[in-house]
Amino acid sequence: MGRFGAGQAIRRVEDQRFLTGTGHYTDDIAPAGQVHGVTVRSSFAHGKIRELDVESAREMPGVLAVLTAADLEADDIGDLPTIVRPRNAAGEKMPVPPRPVLARDTVRFVGEPVAFVVAETLQQARDAAEAVVLDVEDLPVVGGLSAASADGAPEVWPDLAPGNVLVDWSMGDADATEAAFAKADRVVSLDLVNNRLAPTPLEPRGALGEYDAAEERFTLTTGSQGSHTLQGWLCQSVLKVPPEKLRVISPDVGGGFGMRLFLFNEHALVLAAARKVGRPVKWVAERTEGFLADTHGRDHLSHAELALDAEGRFLGMRVDTRANVGAYVSQMGAFVPTMAGTAMLPGVYTIPTAYARVRVMTTNTAPVDAYRGAGRPEASYVIERLADAAAEATGLPRDEIRRRNFIPSDAMPYKTALGRTYDSGEFARLMDEAMRRAGWAGFEDRRADAARRGRLRGIGMSYYVEACGGGGDETAHVHLDRRGNATVLIGSQSSGQGHETAYAQMVAAELGLPMDRIRVVQGDTQVVPTGKGTGGSRSLPVGGASLSQAVDKVVETGKAVAARLLEVPVDDVTFDAGTFRARGTNAVRSLAEVAAAAFDESPDADAPGIREQAAWTPPEATYPNGCHICEVEIDPETGQTCIVGYTVADDMGVVLNPMLLRGQIIGGIVQGAGQALLEEVVYDEDSGQLVTGTMLDYAMPRADLLPDIDFSTVEIPCRTNILGVKGAGEAGTIGAAPAVMNAVLDALRPAGVHDIQMPATPLKVWQALQAAAGRAAAE
């Protein structure tokens, strides 16, 4: 396919502007007359609002408006929606707690917006926000899952969530699973914490609202993962206007990780305020606001069991999870722990039957929604921790317990006990490759060397599989201008992945154009007709597939034009490397000549030339998979864990750009390792106050967390995708946390530590070692 074809490590075209400081983010945009907004937030976790006094703030210098719930109600601003509502065993949909843009009569978490101040300058808005007085009658606080589950616990939504359970959801065959456990020779079980995380993208959330009174039309500029999705939710539920009355623009986006998929209070507030004051209104979060009010991720407590026969083969799996969605249910908050993640619990193993129960629970904490992987990391963590527990219980090597239970490649397509159908995969082959590259066979020598140095060394593996490419179809549009330059319009949204490069690389390979003659347009609902956005690693499997089909249509349309120019039947026209040729002759026309002719022939002056579009609807999810191996050393005197080796062998299907792929995988591994060792959003369970509200308190992974990562791929084309690709955006995160934790536990077992929860911080590790030493001394 030439130097731009699949498999070529083309450098990112986006990086020129990012590295030279010419990127264009929300906060870089300043229309004439712009004013500034500041959100006033509750400092109480739960309470009835006795008084919200904004009059002093309204009189302060530069203040143009102070919005409250009453103002929004007068302007007919609706609540933020919940999109997915799982059903309980009786088929009843989950009830939806109302989520006002500004708190009406009750505050339910620290950081909940209660007022919005608009002023000429940011400092004036901040000063006025300080003058707002909120008086609250305290209500009992439910500070986390343990508190929510306790007998007699106070209830966040007494009428909607008795016992703080919004919905009791399940999947699988309970009776068959019970029978499998009854005949098992051995059952292993674990209680697992999947810690709450803060997405913390490099670019904080921001929003710029504008209103054209003459046209009665809004414009929202905000970094998002899907402009069209935000447009739909805002129009239908909040603004109550038709889609043509709201334009949503997503400029450059500095990281998303799932969080930027969602509709937040400030999206509505800047638009309502812009209409109120008649000027553009900008709001940008401070970092502490992000910790307080961005959607968080994960936060599960799971009791997981695995039934085995005498040979160590898996017979059945049973998982009972409590999932915290916070005080309000974000758009996909209930989807993530139920439909998104649970179906992936069997992983890559032949497990004849499985049953999973998920109680979606509410607490006085910030809403929880999709975070990189969105349910799949949680599922992978459960099954891969269980696999290691099974190895320990049976005495089998950890690779052997997996090998004995892998779904064989000749069984594909394979339908799991929870309904997923894998199209392809060679799991033993990838595990063998990872073990070889990681030097698994020589590990015990390295462990002995570490022991001589007073260190505890461990090695761990995980084998993940994830489902990608969901969320319906995507449409791609390709236009050629008179010179043959191509413009791609697509509804996905890059937030660092390199979409502009990947899509341009595809077009360049098919049309024979240089990369600098291809423009990729995304993130503007006025320019791009439709779009589903980026999430679930769907951009290349779905958006790329639609783009490939659109380019094919461009070529076919070009052949028809070239046939007229060459005066031959269209079936006699071939196309290769930017040139149309009359078959069997030297008569040719360039792509530019054909594009110019199409302009001249076009009957539509408003849309001249070659313009094609295509939509791809995936028939089934894609299933990237791979083996992660992590090696750690622990200092028993301090509990500090150092990752000294990391190897991953991945099957991503056909690889378009190995450079982009490597970047995605390494970034994901860092986030997964961060969860395993460092990161955790912590609330005080008694008061509901956020303890980890700054970068001093929330431990983010740094460049020194990981060594150089040994990354390799084995290309096994996806059978259900026309490109053969499988998706890669979340894969690194999904495999990393269990690999790291299995390595930590492998290091600690010789010292008598057999269990530890994420994050395995130095304090936790040191305390576990001290407790084990105390037990040993008492024996």
C-alpha cells in the first residue's frame, strides 16, 4: 500500500501544532465581549438548603448575573439526563434520581453546583462567588460503599433507592452455576476492591457558551469526545430546543479518558448564562474542581468465586458486585458496571457457566461513569486475580492454570457463558511470546539475586480480552476539491489518540495522495453532519471502516468521471496510486484532473465535485486481547514497589500505524499501573468530605513509575471487521492492573502476605508485611 499503507509508522501530523504551542483548546478561544463564569459549589455532603443568599454577590463590581435553580426553572432549563437504565429481575427499569443543573432544595455531595456567577473578569466572578452564602440543614451522610451497605444505613434517595440500591441487576444462569459449584472439587474466592479514580486529563474541563438572540441559536465550545452526542442530550433534556438551534464545537482536546463523553452542569450553565447576559460566557475548571465534580471511575466491591475440578479446570464463576454511581446517575453510570463490564467476566477462559449480580448503589459522592476501559478493566481484574488464586490453591504454575483453561483458537467463533462471541484469538501463542520476551523461565534467579540485596521480587501476568467497537454506526464523508485535495468529515473525536494521522494515512494509501493534501475535520456539529463520538475503542474499527468504504465510493465515482474523459466504458477504468488508466492503454488522468472535471460537471453549485459518504454498522464487537507480564521489586523496609520490567504481547488485529498503537498501549499501561499502585479518590466516610482534592493528595503516576516497556504484536485479523482491526485505546489499562497486582502478591507471598487491595501503596505493603511478621512470630 505504499509508504502510507497499513503497518507504516507515520509520525503524527497533529504534533506540529501541539509541540509548537499552536494547539487550539477551549480556553484559547476568546470571542469579543467574553465574560467569565464561576461555579459556586456545596461544601456539604448532604443537607437541606435552608437559604441560598446571592444578593450581596449580585451587587459586587463587574457582576452581570448570579444564576440559581430558581432562575433556571424560570428559563425552562431541564435536568441532566440518565441515558441507560438497567432492569431488575422483574423487568423494571432502574429509577432515575432527578439531577438538577443547580441544586434545588437538597445538596447531595461536596462539589455539587448551587449557583453560577457571571462577571466581567474572572477575578470579579471569583470574588462574587465567595460572597454567596449557603446555609444547610445537615442530613446523614453515606460516604462510600461500605457505609451504604451497612445495616440501617441512611439513604441518599429513600423513595428511589431503598437500602441505597437503585437496581439489583444480574446476568447469567444462576441455577447452572449453582450446580457447577456443587460438584466442584475446589472453590477459590476473593473479595476485591476496584478503587475509585479521578480521570484528571491534562486539560481541565471548560466550556464557552454563546447565544444569538436574532437567530435564537446557541453555540457551545467545549472539549468533548462527541459533539453530536452532547448536542442531542442538551437539546432533548436541558435546553428543550431542536438540534439546529445548538451548535457544539470541540476544538483540540487535552485528554478525555471517558470523562469527556458526558454532559456536565457547566455545559448547560454557560449556555443559560449567555442567553441571560447577552454575551459569550466562559467557564474553566480549576484542578480542585476537577477532583470534586468531574465524573470519577471504577469504585466497585466484588466477592468473586471460581469453581474448579480436580485437574484445575474451571467449571463455573460467580461474582457479586456493589457498584457506586455516586449521588446522581451520570448518563452511562449504570451501564458501566452492568452491561458494559459484566459480560467480559469470563475473560479468555472456557468457563461453562457463570452468574453475576450487580447492585448499583448511590452514595453522597460525585457521580461515577466510564473511565478508560469502562467496566472491562474491572472484569479483567476479577478473573485474572481469580486465575492466580486458582494456581495457588491447586499448586499449578500460573501459566499452566491459564493454558489449561484457555479457549482454543480452533473453537472460534466462541460464545462465552455470558453471551459474548469471540471471533478470533490465539491466547496460548501470545502468552508464550510474552513469557519468552519477559524471561519468565529465568525469573527465580532474579528473585534470588534480589533477596541477596534485601529486596522482595515478584512476577505476575494477566491475560485480558475486551469488547470494542460498540455504540452503533459511524458515518464518514470524503470530499475532493478542484485540485484533488481530500477533506474527511467524521463524527469521532480525537483527544490525543492521533485520529488526524490515522484517518489521513488511510486516505493517503487508498487515493495515492500525500498526507499534507488531506484534511480531517471533526468535532463541529455544523460542519460534520452526524457522529457518535469516541469511546469504547471504536474510532478505527467503526469510524475507520466507514471511512474506508467512503474512499472506495470516491474511487468508483472518480472512475465514472475518468471514463468520460478517457472515452472508454467505466468497467475499463482502473485506479492505482492517484492515477486513473484506461485498461490496456497508456491513456491516463490524474486524480486532480478527474476532481476538476467533476467540479465542472456538477449540477449542484452548493456541493460540487466528488462527495461521498458511507456508514459502517459493526455486526459484532471486536475483541483485542493480550498477555501482560510485570516484574517488581519491593523494599520491605519502606513498602515501596518498583516496577523493574514490563512486557506485553498484544493481538490488535491488523495494525494500521504501529507508532500510534504503541503510544496508546503505553499510555494505558501507565494508567492501569497507576490504579494498582498509587491512585485512589478518598472520601471521609463520616463527613463525605473529599480527602484527595489536590495533586498533593491524589498520587498520579509519573514518568519514573515504569521502565521501558517491551511491546510486541501478533496480528490476527478480526473476522467481523472489514479492516481486520480490533481497537486499542483502552487495552493497556485493562491488562495492566491485574498484572501489576499479581506481581506484587508474588513478591509478598514468601513473606506471608497473600492478599492486598488496590492501590498497593507503600503504607499498605509495609503494614501487610508487618502484620505477616507478627503472625509468624506468634506461631
